[in-house]
Amino acid sequence: MFNTGKFVGKTVLITGASRGIGKEIALKLAKDGANIVVAAKTATAHPKLPGTIYSAAEEIEKAGGKALPCIVDVRDEVSVKASVDAAVKKFGGIDILINNASAISLTDTESTEMKRYDLMHSINTRGTYLMTKTCLPYLKSGKNPHVLNISPPLLMETRWFANHVAYTMAKYGMSMCVLGHHEEFKPHGIAVNALWPLTAIWTSAMEMLSEKGGEAGSRKPAIMADAAYAVLSKNSKDFTGNFLIDEDVLKAEGITDFDRYACIPGAPLMPDFFIPSGTYDHKFGLGAGIGKKKKVAHEAGVIEEEIKQTFESAKRLLNGDIVKKTGFVYEFILKDPVTKTERFITLDLKNGEGELIDAKSSNKADVKFTLAPEHFAPLFNGKLRPTTALMTKKLKISGDMPGAMKLESLLRKFTEGKL
């Protein structure tokens, strides 16, 4: 989507703008000559993640905008107020607020420590509410004022809660702010909308968690930046209270070529969380049967042979080097929905030279994957992507989520014979 110059001189405060989607939106608006307040915690470089508020500010000014880097913890009222005051002092006001800062932990209830629960709710829900509240007096006098929350549509479906209720509650809290604030702020002409990606978005954080090379099926942050640009260009008095998907926004703008946003053009797309069932199934090759728990019509003997072949192939590839690089014990629970029986397969990549056994291990599993027997072989041979399996309820994950994120990389190496 081309820049039109609509944001020249506009002041935009973006939380979590030191990297990823937040920074990409900042750079897009900076090309018009916008004033960008880079509100984030990262003042010193992370050992594994590139970008600080200062490096982001430098990129913004090179792109044509003006930047104000602010060290902000959205959980802290004093910190938030200081950043807003600094923005108003430097640029004279605030026209747009983008609540992008977020914390994630895809853990079940038993595995979610309360400090992690509190972190997600403090950043996602409370942080969004606090930043919006603090900017409100200035948004009231802003030019075509907008609040844009990077949060999902409010889908009250069990599948989005069952495996990570703490994260879903916290993320939906941002969307509930949209639901309430858009109506509350209507008399002031302030638009409040939510924007969410249709597919997984490949960022430096995703790259770090997946040990690089897992970008197939993901899109670049540029698609979210272009969609945000389109939303923020709308008349704030007319376009408010919407829960938007990036691709839908851009289609409405006349965009038809989405390959430009693909990390690897032609690779099967991977859906993001919180995408409505049915509406977008064709985009991911899921078909009409997803969500109806249709069992794949494999005979028990065929499934058993596939598991056996996969098992033997994987065992031959284990070695001490992969154990040193990984450091996790994985347990696969093959749960037959018909017979109600459970079978345990353990992949120990934490001890010795590694071990794959058709049983529970004496070493406690760090990550557990629950799936039907017919999905075990496809998961290992690359026919079923872990993320797609998780999104379509073919796979349930519990335990250490950073360890779980390594699964994609491990399975990719297994498929390539490099494990």
C-alpha cells in the first residue's frame, strides 16, 4: 500500500515499538513525516533480539519522521504519564495511540505461574487501559484521533480458551477495551478499533524462539503496517468499533497481491490464533471439516506401521550434539478417540546421547504433546505443521512453551535428515 502523506505532522504514540509489528507500523507512518513516540522498555540491546528504542528512533528519522524514544513500562502509571507528558511537550499533542505492547505465555492452568499470569494481565489488559486513559485528554483535541489496539476479534469459542486460558483472557482484555471505549469515546470523535493478523507474523522474537528457519507459512510485519495505515486513514467519526483482520482491510483497499507479504512465497500459510472457524479455512487448506472432529480414515494397522517407521528413522538420527543444543524432554501422548486408550512415546533430548522410547520415561517431561495416533507420523515427516496442528485442535501442548517452540525446528531438521 502506497504512502499518501496523510500523517505528516501527526503525533503517534506506539507501545512496544522498538521491534516487530510496532516498529514496522512506526516506519510506515514515518515515511509520511509523522512524529513517532517510541514507547517501550528496551533501552539496552537484548543478547538475542535486535533493536532498542534508540535504534528504532534512528530508523524512524531516516525514514522521514521525527522520533521521541521513551523508556516506558506500561504497567507503571508514573512511567506511562511521563511518556505522555514528554510527547505533548515535544510535539504539542497526541493524535493517534497504538496499543501494541503485549506479553504471551501459551500455558495451561497448571503450568501458568501466577507471576506470569499477572505479567500478561498487567501488560495486555491493564497496560492498554492505562495508556488509553492517560492519552485521552490529548486525543480529544487530536486531528482525526484514533486508538488502535493490536488485539483479536472476541470469539467466545472453547478452543481459544481451553489450552491457554490466562493468555486468552489477557489478550481479550485488550479487545474488550475496544468494545467499551469505542462507544464511550464517540462523542469526542475518537475512533477505537482492533487489528489482528490472519496469519502468523514473522518477527525477530519468533525467529529466536524457533531457532531460525521457521518462517515458511508466515507473513512479514509489513502487512500489519499497511493495514494499520489504511485503518488510521479513515474518518475517526465514522470508522470505529471494528474488529479487523489485516488481509480483509487491505482487500477493501484494492490490494490483491498478498505474495509480497509472504516470507516464502508459495508456502502454505499458517493461521494465527483467534481466527474465526470456517471463514478463512480455504486460505490454509483446512477444508470444511475442521472443528467437526472428523477422524482420518486410516486402518489401525497402517497407522501402527507409520508410527513404527517414523520411530526407527528418528532413533537413528539422535546424537549428543542435538541434546546439547536442545535440553528438553518431550512426551507424546497418543490418545485414541475411539478406544480411549493412551500410548506414550518419549523423546529425551536432555540427557546423554538422546533417547526415543515407546513408553513413559523416568525423566520428567518438560513438554507434553497430546494428539491422535494418526497424526504422529505426519507431525514428524513434515506433512502436518505443529502450529497448524495446534490451531486446528489436532495437537494440545502443555509444559515449557519455549521448549515447545523448538519442536518446529527439530521436526524440520528431522524431515531434512539433519537432526
